[in-house]
Amino acid sequence: MTAATAATANPVLLNGLAGLLASIASTALLYPLDQIGVISQAAGVHGGLLNMLLSEDDCFRGLGSQLQATGLSYFVYFSAYTYMKPRFRSRQLPPSVADLVSASLAGMLGVALSTPLWVATTRLKIGRATGDGLWQEVGFILVQEGFGALWSGVASSMLLVANPAIQFVIYDLLKRNFFQREAEISASNAFIAGAIAKSVATCATYPFQVAQTRQRVHRRTPGVAETGIFDCLIEVVVMSGFAALYAGIEAKLLQTVLNSALMFMFYEKLVAQLRGIYAAIAENRSRRPKRFRQGI
């Protein structure tokens, strides 16, 4: 096996691992901003970003659970997106359409697998959890509120698949049109493209994020149906005004744009490094005598 073949032999897992590590790094660096955004969404209030950061007692509450949920989500997302994208492009679809379909399906798979973790994480972040950690809270919700409560807000999550779908399509679009002659996208260009992509995605889908947060923090009574996503949006407007649909967007936009920019910058470097390591290992193994490789 040559180095070139080895570098592309296992792209799905390599991209998934790079996405996992990049998302954890960017999330940890910007976690206080995310914390303020979630609290603002749940309460439906606006406030000065600096004042809220200074007044919040624990800006890193729920960090451990957030990193676990984020890592799983992006491992699934990057792996599935990498697997699906060339298959849909081979169907003679325009690249952006193929990327949109691939990103949407990858997002749906990620939602299906990670929603219970995000429900528990959201409660831990705003101090409404009963358990001491992520898995304890998941277990408590399951026992006290029922299986369905672990998927609170899943309808809004499926709608919010549009967020990463828009983000990834725009990112790949920018890469194709502005960096297609480069063998490897530079860190600065990945940062800029990631920031632009996430800005558009966040502004387009933010009201659904507010509704999703409120659905997740609301404790369900077993046997009682969950409030629908559009009913939740109407309730927010009626009770708190239209502006409440964008409560916390200052912190959220700053956090998500920077997070996306850093994540894609880390991701591009990590995936290049991982492919290089994988290629070196494969090349080294291919040079060993056959009997040695078989352990004879």
C-alpha cells in the first residue's frame, strides 16, 4: 500500500476523530459564552454580555457533560457527512445540493443518537438537573419522567439540522470556489470560511434554538404530550414578546461563530495530521516481510 493510498483508505473514521477532537477543543475554549447564551435562551432575557459573564457564578458549570455530548455529536456528524458526500455527488447532483442532502442526513443521524445527552446537558448547564453528572442525569430523567423525556425537543432538533447543514454547505462552497487550487486550506482561510458559514446558519435558525432550549429544560409529566415546536414559539412571543425569540443571540452568535471558526481551523489541521500518521503506519506495515506481518 502506498502512502497516497493509505492516506485515503480510512477517511470516514479519520474525519470523525478529527471532528471530535476539534469540536472539544473549540467548545472548551469558548464555553463561558455558550453558558451565557443558554441561560439567556431559557430565561428569555437580553443583557450586556460582559455584565452577564461577571454576574454568572459558574461559567463552566456543565462543561464535562457538554464536551461529551459535543464530541459524540461531531464524531457522528463528520463521519456520516464524509461517508455520504461522495456517494451523493456521484449521482450527478450539483455539488451544493449533494452536500446539503449529505449534511442533512448526517445531522438527523447525530440528533437521533445524541439528543438524550443534550437534554441532560442543558439541564446541568442552567442548574436544573437532579443528577450529579451527565449519565446520572440521563438515568434520573429516564426513571422519573419516562423514556420520551430524553428526546424532549427532538422535533426542534430535526428542524435545527438545517443549522449544521447550512454551515457545512457554505463552508464547502467557500472551499471549492476560493481555495480549490490549494492542496491544503490554510488555518486563516479555514477560520474565515468557518466564521462566515456559521454566521449565516445561526441567524437563520436562532428562534428554533430558543424553542429547543425551553423544551429541554421543561420537566415533563409522564403521559403528557410535549408542547410542539411552533406552539412553543407562539408561547414565547405571547408571553415575552418577539424580541425573546432572539434572547441571548449576542452571546450565542459570538460563541458559535468563533467556535465554528476555531473548529474548522483545528479540524483541517488535525485531519491532515491524522492522515499523515495513518499513511506512515500503513507504509511501514507494507514494508515488513510477509511472514513478520502474519506473526509467523
